Amino acid sequence: MAEEADRKPLLSKKIDNFFSGLASAWSFVSRFFKEVFLPPYELKEVVHQCYRIGVESLPLISLTGFIVGIVFTNQSRPSLSEFGATSWLPSLISIAVVRAMGPLVTALIAAGKMGSSIGAEIGSMKVTEQIDAMEVSATNPFKFLVVTRVLATTFMIPILVMYTDFVALMGSFLSVNANEMVSMTTFFVQVFESISFLDITSSVLKSLLFGFTIGIVGCYKGYNSSKGTEGVGRAANSAVVMAMFLIFIEELLVLQIVNAIRMM
């Protein structure tokens, strides 16, 4: 009986913490949408963060996208060859890359690389009381640290997704050209014939959502990290885990919406 009585307060405390966390996250997101439209606008810092997120991620994005294109092509070839349909490879790869693989792979890489970086950076500033110092010096730390990073991730992830799509298709072309002797013109004609305006639009909108999620989660975890170096590591780790979890949930929801629109 005593153990059961102890479990009830523990369960109640976990439920309270869950809903208080939701309320805190909602307040954080609401504050972002309020601050983003109010001056001053930290355009220089936004450009700096765009450079960090975009240009510094290109080597990893390029390598990953290229490998994804080659691997998916090589994995799909045996299945299609059983039906004598290897000529459908460009169409299959273009649909898979543009609709799902490009945005998802790019978002997961950005969540691992930039989500942890944002969480650790802001968390360390929180621990060393640099954020408090900015408030004392009449600087709005939320606008300078949070708004700029969330805008940068929201703007740059769609650009990185389009770049990943191109690199993955080039990797796929090299594999198809080496095995089926298909020219680049024929390959890309089939690629663009297979994708629709809805595919491109949904991919861009999905990328915007992924970018916003990565930025806001990383900033939230860092801005609310606990004291001490252990809190910084926990903030970086939880930023990556939570961002990836939300990205998969958003992918599922967007897929259902797009499929419903496609069936109309």
C-alpha cells in the first residue's frame, strides 16, 4: 500500500511536468512569432547564421546526398530487373528523392549537426550567464539569439534540400549511366516528367516546416538548459532527439495531407 501511495505522487509529478513543459514550449513559440515582427531586425546576424547553417553544411550534405542516390539506385535495380523495368529507374528515383528522401535526409543531418550546435551554444551562454549580461546591457537576447537562428534554419533548409535532391540525382545518374548506358539528357527528361508541381511544392513547404522545427527546438532546449556543464550536454542531446522525433511526426502528417490532395 505504501509503495502504491508513493507511485501516485510520482505519476502526478510526471504528468504535471509534461503539461508544464508543453505550456513553456507554447509560450516560447508564441514569443518567437511576436518578436520576429518587431524591430530591431538583426539582419546581419541572420546572414551570419545562414552562412553557418548553409555553407558549412555543404560538404556533409554533398557526400550524404551523393551516397543516397547511388545506394537507392543500386538497391532498386534488382527488383525492377526482375520485371524487365530497369528503364523506370530515373522515374522511381526522382519520385523517391523529391517527395521524401531529399527533405528527410537533409532535415535529419541538419538536426544532428545544427540542432545540437544551437542547443549547446545557447546552453553554454545560459550557463555562463552571458544571456543575463545581454539583458543588463539593454540587448534583447531572445531576438538576437533565438529569432535569428530560427529564421536562418527556416530559410536554409529548403535550399539545402534542393541541393541534396540535385546531388542525389547526379549520384543516381552515374549509377544508371554505368549500368544501363542512359545519357544525361534521357535521364533528366524522365526525372522531370515523373515529378509534378505538387511534389515540388510539398517538398519546399515540408522543408520550411523541418527548418523551423530544428531551429525552435534547438533554441528552446538551449535557452531553458539547467545550470552546469551537464545541463549543456543534456540540452544538445535532447535538442537532437526531440527535433528528429518531431520531423518524423511532421513527415507523416504532411504525407497524409498531400496524399489527400493528390486523390482529389
